[in-house]
Amino acid sequence: MPPGWRRCWLLVPADTAVRWPFLGLFLVLQVGRFWVLWHLGRFWTTRIITLPGAPLVAGGPYRFCRHPNYVVVVGEIATLPLALGQWPVALLFSLLNAAILIERIRVENAALATRRRDPQSAVGG
């Protein structure tokens, strides 16, 4: 077991009951993540880079939301601690993540502003 896991488990008493609805939601979010990755395909990266002239991905979850992967991440950060009854951890890390995402989305939107959204594109269509 990685050393970080041991520290994580110190926050959760051994007799903690798992809140199955939250764990189920966490698993549903994983399906959402695979949906995002499937539609981004080879364009998925953690870095902010653009390919001049390439259309924005407009299919799959991108039909409904400009940043669906971040929706998944926000959900994961909240639901996994909640599944273990750790609402303070869920709150703290959700707030920290929000601070990071606000800047990340601003920078990402600026980088993508020059790209065109083409619903007929083969990219993610």
C-alpha cells in the first residue's frame, strides 16, 4: 500500500460505515470520465495546448458542457470523502479545487478563444 494511503486512512475510523449512494455516484462519475476521454481521444492532456486550425470537440459530453472533465473532478472530490463520512475533507478540498479551477478555466478559455466550434466536426462528433 502506498504511504499516502496510510495517512488517508488515519482520517477515517475503521468502523466507518460506507455511504453507498455517494460511492455509487462516484462510480457513475467514472463512467462520465471515460465518456470525456473517449471523445477527446488523442487530444486529451493535462496541459493547456491548442492545435491551430483544429475545431473544438463538440460531441459527447461537450454538447452539454464546455468543461465536462472538470465537472467529473468536482464531483469526485466531493463524493469520495462523503462516501466515508468526511464532509470536512469534502468541503476543504472542494474549496481548494474551486480556487484552482477558476484560474485554470480562465486560462483554458483564453487559449481556446481563437478556435472554432464545429458541431459537424469529426473530432468528438
